[in-house]
Amino acid sequence: MSTQEFDVMGVTLKAATYGIISFLVLFNLTVLVFIFSVSFMPPTEFFGDPHIIPKEPTLEAWTSGFAELRDNLVNSFLIGLGTTIVALAISIPGAYAFARKEFYGKKLGFYAIISAMMFPYILLVIPIMDLWNDLGLYNTIPGMILAYQVFVTPFAIWILRDFFAKLPKDIEEAAQVYGCTQFTAFLRVILPLATPGIVAVGFLAFLTGWNDFLFANLLTTGTGPVPAVPVLYGTIGGGSGERVYWGKLMAETLIIGTPPTILYLVARNYLENAFTV
């Protein structure tokens, strides 16, 4: 194959790639614009002739949706934040030990923890409900936070262990030569270098606590700290087949999706550098 044919093939492949990316971006933007538009439509207008720009825009869906979700958003934030803090408190020292220390049963222990990721956590709902009832953790925020550790913490250890293992050991040893203890070298040298990985794991842990539906729906009741996502399911009709107020549904979807989006934009630089040690 000649050089000219290679160039033509490269240009064709690049054009096809840009075409696919443009299509996906346009498709997602169209969906987002439609959701945003419907959130400002009154119910009678939505079920009329199809159109994008609202003829009689209203904030009714936003005000009623936010009023309904206000307390639940606080619950979601507390659950997400607590899930992140507990997961990082367990996974950072655990991953560091598995990555940079030698001890008996290291490989077996690590593989035992990672094997938890392969277990379908939907099968754990009923046992956890029974155990949480006995311990008084059912229908509580601490109970939700601890329940999420079943699958968040193994994932966090797996990611951070690989991240810590890639950091050069010479840096830590040099810090100890200049007067740091092993612990202060960990705090002053290793943790700052591991910030991108820690932020990435923390973001994913928060996202799990914020977005999860299964545990949030089954480990809480209407009298307890219900997160926002189960309330969104109730807006759909809860499977009852009732008529859906689509404007309110779209507004609540955007309200629930906004905090993770803002968090991603804030942590974007760390997330991009998370696995480029």
C-alpha cells in the first residue's frame, strides 16, 4: 500500500471518527434541550402539538419539584458525603498497605476483597435489611452509609492500591532520610501525590451514595431519611400507571443531576490526571 493510500485511509478514519463524535454530541444536546424545555411547559401544553420552545413558559414544575425534593436532597447529600468519608477512611490506609507493605496473607486478602466486586449486590439487600433491623440501623442515614461500603470500599481499595503501587518508592525513602517518620512521609509526600486518585475515588463514592436507587428505596421508608432518587421514581407514578406530570419529572431530573455535574466540573482536572502517574 502506497503512502498516498495510507494518507487517504487516515483522513477517512479521522473524518468518520469526528462524524460519530459529532452525532453523539448532537444527540445528547437534543435530548438535554428537550428535557430543559419540557420542564418549563404547563401540562396542557406538553400534551398538545409537539414543539421545543414553550408557548406559555412557567416555573410551576421547578418550584413544586424543588419543594418536594428539598429535604430529600439534604438526605442524599449527607448519605453521599458520609459514603465518601467512610470509604476513603477505610480504603486509603488499606490500599497503601496492600501496595507498599509486605505481610502474611497479603495476596489472599487482596483477592478476597476484590472478589466482593463480582458478587451481585442485589442479593445482599434482604440479608442487610434483616441485619440492619436487628442492629437498629434500618431507615437511618448511618445505615445507608454503611450499606454502601459493601461495594464502594472494595472498588476504592482496588483503584487506590494500583495508584499507590505506581508511586516511586525512592520519594518516600528520601523523605525519611530528611527526617520524616514513615507516617509523616505518608502524610506529606504520598497523600499529595495520590490526590488525583483519591479525588477520583471520592467522586465515584459520592456518586454512588447520591444516585443509587435499590438500597435507597429498600433500606428507607416514607418516615425515614429517603434520598432524592426514590422520590423521582414516585413522580413517574411508582409503577402505578398514573398520568405523569412530565414537566415536574424533567425539572426534578435536572435538579437531582445538577450537584454531581457541578462536583465533576470542580474535580475535573483531578479526574483527568487520576491514572497518569
